[in-house]
Amino acid sequence: MVDAHGMDVAPAATEEWPGALFALLKSHGIRQVAFVPDAGHSHLIRRCEEDPDIKAVVLTTEEEGIGLMLGAWLGGERGVLLMQSSGVGNCINMLSLATLHRTPMPMIVTMRGDFGEFNPAQVPMGNATQTVLEAMGTLVRRADHREDVVPTVDATLRMAFNTFRPTATLIGQRVLGAKTFGKE
């Protein structure tokens, strides 16, 4: 099923944690959220778009989000970049800027090519996501169970803003459910 934003709708099971994750972003003073539309983030994206205190910015490609987040920080605002694991590959060169300039760069990454994936094209980047992010100096944590999402993202946000560096929480497909696009 596709919603009005052209996003494949996330499984109903994910509806428990996006609201808590939204509240967490608010409690950390997040004012900008950048994203390429993604089913795994669809509930969170909608909440951000509906909040007048958050600038929800649709990107054409994930690496634009790195520049946007750097600009937000330099302008005195906190931001977070939402993306799918396949978009991580687009950001690698740009991530060096966050490390070089000691700028917080929290990322929340929904995984593809993970548990139950049907699309073989998603598997290579899905398997490489954590390794590639860590190679670029990003502190990475994984949440593979619903109850781990909010505390793991909380730790990721704290590490980003306390250590002035890129951080990422990878939300596994066990939490999101594997996309099937009607194929079983």
C-alpha cells in the first residue's frame, strides 16, 4: 500500500515506537528533520510534518541531508537525518565534513537487505551499512527489537550532541518488517 507521499506504508506493528521516537526528538530539541521518503520512517515523518516547531525537509538524495544538518547546527538548531540503509552509500564522502568540523550528525537508519529481505539489490548495502559508517568515523548502534528503538536513538542523540560527531542508530527489519511490495 502506498500513501499520499508515495511511501510504501510501514507495517502496522511499527506504530508503537514512532510516537515515542517523535517525543524523544522533541525532548532533545530537534528542530529540523531531513529525509528521503521511506516506509520505515513514514509514521515519524508524518508526525514531524504536522509539528509547527519542526522543519521537515524532503531531500532528493540523502547526501543533501548532511549539508542541511551541518547548516542547522551552524545556525543554532539541532537536526536529525532519517534515511534507509541504501541511502547510506550516497552519504559516505559527505560524512567526512561532520567529522572534520566536529559537528553533531545524528542519523536514524531503517535497514534493508536485512532480516527477511526479498530484493537482492538491497542486500549488499544492507550488509555493509554499519561497516561503512564506522569506517567514516560514525558511532553506530543497532536496534533489532521494538523496545530497543527509543533507548538506542536516545543514546545516539546524546552521543552526537555531547561528542560533536556523526552517530547512527540502525533500525533492523525485525522491527520494521520486511517490505514485500506484494511479493511473498
